[in-house]
Amino acid sequence: MDNPQEQEEDPNQITAPLLVPSDLPTAASSSSPPPDQVEEENSPIEQVALTVPVEDDPTMPVLTFRMWVLGTASCVLLSFLNQFFWYRKEPLSITSISAQIAVVPLGHLMASTVTDHVFFKGSRWEFTLNPGPFNIKEHVLITIFANSGAGSVYAIHVVTAVKIFYGKHITFFVSLLVVITTQVLGFGWAGIFRRYLVEPAAMWWPYNLVQVSLFRALHEREDRAKGGMTRNQFFMVAFLCSFAYYVFPGYLFSMLTSLSWICWIFPHSILAQQLGSGLYGLGVGAIGLDWSTISSYLGSPLASPWFATANVAAGFVLIMYVVTPTAYWLDLYDAKTFPIFSDGLFTSTGQSYNISSIIDSNFHLDIEAYEKNGPLYLSTFFAVTYGVGFASLTATISHVLLFHGSEIWQMSKSAFEEKKMDIHTKLMSRYNQVPQWWFIVILVANIALTIFACEYYIDQLQLPWWGVLLACFIAIFFTLPIGIITATTNQTPGLNIITEYVMGYLYPGRPVANMCFKVYGYISMTQALTFLQDFKLGHYMKIPPRTMFMAQVVGTLVAAIVYLGTAWWLMETIPNICNTELLSSDSPWTCPSDHVFYDASVIWGLIGPRRIFGDLGTYSAINWFFLVGAVAPLLVWLAHKAFPGQDWIRLINMPVLIGATGMMPPATAVNYTTWIIVGFFSGYVVYRYRRDWWTRHNYVLSGALDAGLAFMAVLLYLCLGLEDISLNWWGNDLDGCSLASCPTAKGVTIEGCPVAKPNPLPWLRLGRRSMAASAILRALRWRDLSPLPALSSRFGFLSGNTSMQLGASSLGHRGASLVGPFSSKPAGNDIIGIDLGTTNSCVAVMEGKNAKVIENSEGAHTTPSVVAFNQKGERLVGTPAKRQAVTNPTNTLFGTKRLIRRHSDDPQT
């Protein structure tokens, strides 16, 4: 690498290698470099160099009485509240930043009121409850405790699904084993990969800079420049503004969440609303003026480096504005039968798939019912997102091997003392490190306990011992590559898809085993990344590693016990919790997130990926995305080697680019469009042209926006949400795109959606001079339609309106049933009908509601014809048919079928 001065001015240093340049000093040279060496030894990542302090006070007390009291209280309180509200219809998530702000006055209060008496003075047990002023290191550890309580305990989903949805017996002890082992297993992976993901300067974990800036703003004293504000004052102003403003998108004017102006201009166009809806469509032009919309899924855009934001933007545009509309309008996988953007499961006719109908009384897949309902169908976008998930995993492995493989190998061969370090690693070298054997003991004991629980209680968990080992292998295999991507880009590729996919293939028909496999394979890796990120925060804030380790372990155990205890108490005391069929309509205990988790267990564990993405499924071609993801980073690597002078090529991060839409759904287009805009202004415009302002205020602003929103969200929920007090006006109609989720395939009937019409006239050719043909021709003449008022405007295939909404009041009631088989030639008392060649459209015409399936004379399920006429040319449109005649090829004229029926049920004909 070049000299540090050039690196500091080069924004591409975000992609600094894992190994720090050899001209930086080692631990043996000096642990306290003189000031003239600080700049040379500072982090090669400019954002870190501008944000993280380069000094340390090792005498500052850390393990204090108030740290334990406030830390444990924060952990317990957040754990209880988050789990309590998790089961409710509108779940509330209280983040750690709420505790991070709230404990500041409490810490100072304890410092001023608690006695400073020294107990056991002069002995080795000497201690005091008040060692002095409340300091920044205590505050960091309290926040680590709060992080444990703010992060959800994913294994609770398993307990809820088994106990409530599947109705199986599971004891509290077994549940506790599952919860604790899944939470603690990540410590093992964190310990193994510390040297790769914490100690190197290039592993900078961007979100930690928000935390560092906030801690410094709350604790460091600085003089206010004339006409300016200190960082603390700036934080308070931004915090109050965020707090006050959120009452608008959070309650008074929720449409600010997604301003989809295209829908306002075209209120009756499905196409326009598919394009413009920020919540249910592609989000063209949609913008959200709500910080929760901006930061809820991708994290704060103010914390994202510009190169990562650019990769997310490119991936979003590619998937959302190229792949998805192309696939949809080419009708791949019958895309037009389903919404353009949806995470729902559908039947072949576009109706919602009833998952419960394919589960028998023993909670196994009912093959007969499944064959009757037909295979699962996904919206094209949802199918593409699964492919994107497959591709991002292989792209992550390929990218890390190509761009970081040699450096990982060098670090694997070297000892800690031999590595070159930046100033932060050097300052941390004065503290005792956490011995590796601590992590190994936790890992081995945890795996042994997990195998025991799964084997001894296999009737409750279904997961065999080899499933535990396979889950651990997947977790340890992906932790390093996914950790590198997260530590450098602030974006985390998901691992849940591959765990569900693998276990669904290897062990189908066992949904509980699939859920357990997912939490041990996926959540243990997620926990490892959380621990590593906290270790890096401690690295920046100079927290002794063993103290940080202690806080993490205690916080994790406390949070796991409180989360499970709260969930168990609710499940035992609230009748019919999560059972929407038995709960009253106004009950808040509907458990929306647990329903999603349960449905996923049915899809992947019960139905299995073979019936979706395998040889028995519709979407087997999606598996090619695995290959696409593996090859894509290779192309970038070859381009980088071919054009080494083009530094921008190396900034193309395929795991981030391909996996950009990995959070969609549940994230929506507006979450991305606004996030990208804010990230561009912060990471590119302000960072490049107002560097001083960015250095002082960017991360502080991010923390203030998070904190203000969090406090107002809690206040609104407690004051108004619990009582279900809402305002009903157009400003709370979300984005106002009611037609964005409507299908566009011909004849698909969905409640609230117009039925797209086929146009039979270009294909209707009648060459026979039969009485039936002349009757049809007479009936189709415009002058014959005039006696029916409003028919010309409501009868879609004649008037050109896309909506066919004929009600029973405007229809004839003769020919109330069409029964009997086809005849090759109409008789004098036959009724002639035209089937427009689409399903479901007739009933929509005649009844104005969802299609009803009827049975024809051969027992097949079909829908009645759209239009029927008697021999006099009188229209019997949409009459309630009981049976439809069997299709006869001789009665088909260029795709337009005639229905002929001899009178049997209806005396009027």
C-alpha cells in the first residue's frame, strides 16, 4: 500500500486488506506511540480514523456496582417487554438505543447519591459501590447488556410452533435447553474467528461507528464554537426533532411512510399502481418521509459506506426494475396470475393457498389433500428472491476466496504477536486477552449438551445427532465469509434459506426438526456475528476483552431465561393465544411473526423443497442461481486483474449486489428507494464535500434519529396502541395503491380487484348458418344490448372497460341452470353459450364475488360459461349454472366454446 497520507484521501480504502501494512509497528515496539506517530499508525479506514479516539485510560473503572445494576436491569426489562409485545397483533420492538440513552441520567444519579464507602479496605476483597463519576466504559458495558435484551431470541419461535401450532408436548426444561444452546453456541464460532474479524483494521464493522460517536457525544466535554453546537447539543436537538416528528408517520399521517404519487395520478390503473406502489409494487418514484421506513431493514444509511450503498442500489435496480418486470410481463411461471410483489403462497388460480388444509391430524403432510389443492405457487418476485438468496451464498464464498483468500491464509499461519497492527489493536494489547480455551470449552460443552437434548428428547425435537453436527458445520463454514461481508459493508447475507433447504431435502416431513436445524445452523452464526460486532465495539472503546466477554455471557444467559419465562407465562395464561380461529376478533394476541415462522416450517419441513424447487416442483430452474452466484465474483476478479489501474472494479461487491434485495419481502420497495437516496447524500455528497460536518455530526445524527423514533414509538404504543385508538382518514391509507396487488391474468377473480377481460371478438368466427350462430350474432349486436341500462358501460368485453362487474340485478334470470352434455348440433330448445376461455370470470360477472367451483357432468371441477343465449337471441348472461357441459372439440370455434343444453331444470326455456 502507499503512504498513509494518500490512503487518508482515498475513499477506496474502505476495501483495505485484512492485513495492515508492514510499516505499522508491532506490539513489541511500543504500546503508547508519540503523537507524531498517531496519524501514521491510525486505521487505514478513513471513517474509523475520523471517528474513533486514539487514546485510552486504562485506570478507568469498568466492573462497577452501577454497571451491574443498570446493565442487568436493562437486559431484564428489554427482554420482558420485547417478548411480551412480540405476541401481539402490532408487535413493538424496543431497541438497545433506548436503554443507552435512558441510563445516562441514571448513571450520573447513582454516581452522585450512592455511598463511596470502601468495604474490606486493605484486603484483596476491597471494593466500593461508587468508584467515582459515571464513565464511558461503564456505559459501553451497560449497552452490551441491553443489546442482549433487545435482540430477539429466535428459538422462542420453535417453542411456540411446537406448543401452540403443532399442539405437541414440550417441557420447559427442553425449551430452556434449546433456547440457551442456540444463543450460546455462537460464542464458539466467535472465538474461532476473532483473529480474522476483530483484530484486523479492515474489519471495521461500520455500524459500530454510530455507537462510538454517540458514546463520545454523551460523555466527552468540548467547547462550543461561536455560532455552532457541540456534538452533545446537536444530538439533543436532532433527538427532540426525531421524537416530535415521528408522531406524524407513526400515528397522525401514516401515508408519510410511503408517498406513492403515481397511484394518486392513476387511481384506477393496475399497471400504474404496480409500478408506483412503494409497499405493494415496484416503488417507481415512491419515497418515505419516515426514519423507521428508511432504517428498519437495511440499517441506518448514514452508517453505510458509499461503495456498499452503491452496490445495494445497483442490485436493487437490477432485480426490481429489470428482472422482475421482465419476468412478470413475459408471464414466466404464470406470473400475471399473482401479484407482482407478494410473499404469499397461491394456488394455480391465484387464490391464497390454505396451508392448514394439507396437514392431517398428526401434523404430517396429507398427500391426497396436497394433490387435490395442487402445487404451491409464488409471485415471480418472491421466486426470484429465493434465487437471489441462493446466489448470494455462493457469491459470498467465491468473493471471499478470490479477494481475501491469501490474506486469510497468511493470518492463519501467523501468531498474534507477529501480526502488524493499527493503533487500536496496539492499545488493546495492554489488556489480558480472552484465552482461546474459554471459547473451546463453551463450544464443546454446548455441542455435547445439544446432542444430548436432541437425542434424549427426540420425540419433542425430532432432530437427530447428525443434524446437530451438520448444522454446526454449516454455521462454522459460513461465519467467516459472511462475517467479512458484514464487517466491511454493513450488509449481512442470509443463511436461513440454505439451512431450511438442506434439511428439507435430507429429512422431509419433519417440520420441528427443520426448525431446530435452522436455529442451530442459522441463529448460532447470527449470534456469532453479534458477539464479534460487540467485541469490535469494545476494541474501539478500549474495554478489557475479558470484561467484555463476561458481560456478553451473562447478558446472553439472562436474556434467554427472561425471554423464555415471559413466553411460557403468556402461553400458559392466555387462552387460545395465537389461535386466530378461536380468539375474539378484537384480541391482540394473534402472534403474526410466529404464524410466519410456522408457515415456513410447513413449507420447508412438511412439504419440502423437492415439491417447490426440486423435480416435483414448479421452480426447479431457480437452482441455477447457485451457479450464477459462484461465477459472478469470478468475473469481477478477472476484470480487476485485467485492469488493475481501475480501482472502482474492486469496489464491486457481488455478495452485496446480488443479495441487495435479500430483505424483500418483508421489506418493500420504498424501504430501498429512500434508503439509497439518504445513503447517497450522506456517504457521497456530504462525505466528499462537507467532510468536517460529516466527521462531527453524521454518526451522531444517525443515533439521534434512532433514539427519538424509539422513544416516540414506545410512547405511542403505550398511550394509543394498547387501547387500539386510531384515526380513520385518507392520510392513514398507507400509500393509497389498492390495486397494486391485483393480478392481470385474464379471468382471475380476487376480492377487491377488477377482473381482466379477454376479448373474444377477434377470434369469434361463425361460418355455419345455423340457428345457434345467428342467435349469437344477433345477441352481440350493439343495438340488441341497448335495452339493458348500464350494460354498455359495465359489460367489459363489449365496452372496453377492464372491469367486469355485472351484478345479478342487471342480468337475466332465465336459464338458471346449464346442465347436460354437449351436443354436436343445437336443438330447437337448446341454450347456446360462449365460454370466454378463462376461468373464474363467469361467476364474477353473475355474482360480483369470488369464483365458485362447480362440477361438470364428468366430475371435473370447472367454472360456468361467461355468456349464454337462448334461441331467440335473448341474453342469459351469468345465470347460476349448476353444471357445465363437457368440452367437445367439434363445438370449439377458434377457442370460443359453445355450451348447448337441453331443457331439464328450467321450465322457462
